[in-house]
Amino acid sequence: MTPAQALQQAAAAGVARLDAQLLLLHALGRPATDRAWLVAHDDEAIAADAAQAFQGFLVRRAAGEPLAYLVGYKEFFGLDLQVDARVLVPRPDTETLVEWALEVLTGRAAPRVVDLGTGSGAIALAIACRRRDAEVEAVDASAGALAVATQNARRLDLPVHFVQARWLAQARGPYDLVVSNPPYVAAGDEHLQALRHEPREALVAGADGLDDVREIVHQAPAVLASGGWLLLEHGWDQAAAVRGLLQAAGFADVGSRRDLAGIERCTGGRRLEQG
Ligand code: GLN
């Protein structure tokens, strides 16, 4: 089998060309940056074991497994993160949340930050990488997720402190920032079918998808420093509801931010000292 034939086979299986190229490079033990190499060696036979590995990946990709699980990594905010089925695949839309987080931390020296439901560690590690003076904690209820995140932190040599807990149950504030991409998909959402390979506990949050957001909004004021921010990612149609929850909990400067598709994807507010 040659690369040209491998890519034809992928097209016939309904696998996107870019995905197929990345899977083939992975099967060949070559970096993702070697797509030009593939093109240049279009007609050269691939070793039998690599061809066999590629075919295995193709079947799994065609069955809907995320590319990131098959190649074992996902780029997020310039960081190369290792991922597997124990964690949600980091989404580019979540970079909106990281950018907002970095903005609210601007001008605060040695800020204390906690990332809730860290999964692969994406948000916590991106913040720790950009703000070397920050004290970053990352919480997850899943031991499997924490194992993935801890390894990412070690490999990237970023100082994040990991805690196994449910949301803020073990938090020791005051924090300048509480940030989270919690589960926010409604239990009956048909979109879940497409996400079936990812951990359900990282995706689903009750009948309206807001159970975990409500819990975090309820717990956050007690651990936020005065002037500290709570920033949350949420579903495409939940921005108004999340703003309402934050306002009802007494947050100030409540607003939302749009993701790459122009959808209001994150909502946040600040805790201001009463009186
Ligand atoms: N963004 C994911 C999706 O709907 C959901 C992530 C989440 O629930 N935090 O594809």
C-alpha cells in the first residue's frame, strides 16, 4: 500500500482527508508536521505493519472515535496535550475562556486560580504557562482525568497543583479566579450520540444541562476574593440562563463572550465586597 492508496481507502470509508493524513503519519511514526513528506512519497510502498496500524485507525475513526484519542494528543492554546478516553478532547472554543481568564488576571500579581473539572488539564496548564507567577490549582472528580492532567503537567513542566474533589468542596480560597468548562449538555440532547466516545460525566449535567453550573455558581462566592472573577463555559443556548444565575447570586459585571463561531460560549462575573 502507498500513501496515495491509503488516502483513497480513507475517502471511501468517509474519513476526512486531513484526519487520514494525520492517522497515516501516526501509523508511520512520523510527526503531524510531515504532511509534505506524505505528498512527496505518494507512490512509495508503506511497511506492512504501518499499513495494518493505519487500517485499524481508519476503522475506529470511521466509527466516530475522536482523532485526538487515536493519535493520543491534542494541541490547545499552543500546548501539546496528551489525551485519551478518560478526558474530554480539548476544544478550540475553550481558548475563548482562557483568553478571558488571562485578561481578568492582567495587573494582578501572583494570582490564585482554580480550574474546576480540569480533564486533560487544558485550561489550568494554559494559564500556568502564560502566567508563571500564578498559583494554579486544578480540580476533577475523576481519578482517571487527574492521572492524564498530572502527566501533562509533568511533561510540560508546569506547576499546577491537582486535587480530586467535586467542584469547590475542598477549595481553600480566596481565589482571584474560578474558571471552569463543566459538563453542560442536557441529558436528552441528541448531540450526545456524536460525543459517545467521550466521558459522559464530562458532558452531561441534568435535564437542562445546568446542574453543575448551578452548583459552581452557588459555591463560588464563598471562595472568591473581593473583585475575583468566576468564568464559565456553557452551551450555545445557555448564555442568558447563566447570566441570570450569576446575577441572582450577586455577581457584578456579568457578561458573555463569543466563541470562534460567534456563539455566546462563556459567561462570567465578579464578586464585589458587599456594603
Ligand atoms: N463543547 C462540548 C460539545 O458540546 C461539550 C463540552 C462540555 O460539556 N463541557 O461538543
